[in-house]
Amino acid sequence: MIINYKLLLTGIVYLAILVTACGQNEQATPAVKPPTQQKAGEVIPQMPQLKPIQVTEDTRQTYQWYCSQCHGVKGKGDGINAKFLTVPPRNHTKAEYLETRTDEQLFEAIKFGGLSVGRAPCMPAWGQTLAEDTIHSLVRYIRELCDCEAF
Amino acid sequence: MKTLTTLLLCGLLFSAPANAGVLEDKNCGSCHRLKVEDTETIFTGPDLHYAGNKFQPEWLKQFLINPEVIRPAGFVTDPGFLPKTDLPPHASSSEEDANALAKELMGLKISTSTPVTSEPLTKGLRAKIKYQFERTFGCISCHQSLNLAGKVRGGISGPSLVNAGNRLQADWVSDWLKAPETYTAKRRMPNYKMEPATLDQFTRFLMTLKKENIK
């Protein structure tokens, strides 16, 4: 296995910055912009082949019910918790960023939480709450919101 | 003799609603679910049909006399999770009414929780769970709590936990983290499958959160 040291270093530095976690307070570090230069597919090893998944009314409702608490009703990252978090919820309508993330990375972020993909822990894990198919369809829905695909 | 009859009559008249229950009498059921059977109505206030499992009686009484805000964004019922604006304060009751209401509420139970310990955590364990509360599980993204410096911080989509140690029963907290479906069919909080030891420590951690510790 080839290790990408530059990537590893960025990861370590990033994690170190994030040690103050999610609740806003006086001493909190300013919101950190995660590195966006990562090339898709470099870190995530083999993932099982994704089934074609549709965005249904159910997907939208799931997003509204759970995700809008932080990501906002329209996915713009402006949910009611947003201003209390040290790291702002990702704006799911922003193509520039989401193009740099693979579907697998988005899937992992939702299933195992932000930490699992080198992102902030303020993004909780939904793997015990949502079925895998639902999570796949949420990834497709986010692609719809940003009107973008991974490079 | 005439006065006596009037008195008796009055007594009869007044005792009628009292038999129906003071909760009903005060119309609490117009906003709160008080009966297990009632699964259809969408209420504008939190469920109280398991109040006897959930709350500490002394807190309940104080809340009814002098209500505090528990859900800073209101009790959100719409699917899009839009915060309520212009929240009216909760109605307050006289001490006498509060006693009667609290007593009746404490009688509303739907389960027998397994008793757990609510012994305070050692300092080290508290720091560990606080870390997990903020990072491993991200609870703080949705719940206000107290940091080690005694400051209120955290998100507002879930009920505030700043006063959890005075407000909630430890057994119920443990139950909620283990099997929330016992109490609420559809929730917005993620499910967590905690190890028994973690569950125990989380429960005890939440019970250390008290509003008198706000600095």
C-alpha cells in the first residue's frame, strides 16, 4: 500500500485543530475550512459497487426530518443548530466543494459521522438510524441539491 | 340548614371535575398527549403520558409554578424543522394546583424502567464522557449542556440538557438512550447503540448537569 504523506499530514493537522469539538464557546477555534484538494478515490479503498438508487419523496422527507436540523430545509447549511456549531454544517448546494468529494465519502460521512472522513464530529453518525439504501439515496439527493457529480 | 344544603351541593358540584382529573380540568390535554391510546392526534406540546417515568417530582412542581424554557426553538412539529418564532411562555399554576397536577402527572407511567445508578462520576470519567458527548457522539450539536467551565453551549434542536440532573429520572435517561422507541415512535435524534458501560457513564454524566452549576 502506498501512503500519501502529504495527505496524511493534512489529516493529522486538521484533526488536531478540531480537538475543541462542536459547541460554540468563547475559546472555540474559528471555523476551519477543510482541505479541498484531495483527489477523489485516493484514500478510500475499494467500496462495494453502488446500486443505482433513486431519489424518492421518502428521501426528501428523510432529509427534511433529520438533516434539516443542521443543514437547513433547502440544504444551504443554515438549519437551526448551525449558528451554535464550531464547524458550520456543510452547504449541500455548493458544487465547488461537493465535486471534490466522492459518493463513497459522502456515504461514509452520513453512515459513520464526520470524523470517519476527516471531517468535524458535529456531523453525527446515522448508521444506526437509517438503512443503507436510504443513505445511498441521500447521497443522490445531495448530488441533486448541488447539481454536481464527483470529478 | 339551608346553608348546609347549599354547601353540600356546591361541594358535589365542585368535586365532579376533580374526579375527572385536574389535568383534564385544566385542559392540559389540548396541547399534551396524556393517554397511551392517543396515537393519532398531533400535539403542539411534548408527550406527558409517561411523565411519571420521566420527570423528578420536585422539578415538575417547580416547572408548573415557574416554567422554564426547555426547547429554545420551541416544540417543533413541522417536518421541515422550522423554529417557532414568537414563543408564548408556558402557563403557570398556583402552588396548590401545581401540587395536584404534579401528583397526577407522576401517576402517568407506561413502563417499568430498570433501576440504574445515578452516582456522580469521578472527575476523570466526567472529562472522558464530556469528550464523547462532544466528539464521539456529537450530542452537543443538538443539545445545550454545560462545559467544564460551567458555560451553556450547544445546539437547540433537542431539549436543553443543562438542567437534566434536576429534571429527569436517571432510569428514564438510560432507557431513552437504550430504547427510545419505548417512548416516542418517530424521533429526530439518531439512535445510538452504546456499550452497557458507556450507557451507564452517559446516564451518570447527564445527571451531573444542573442549572445551579451555570457560571
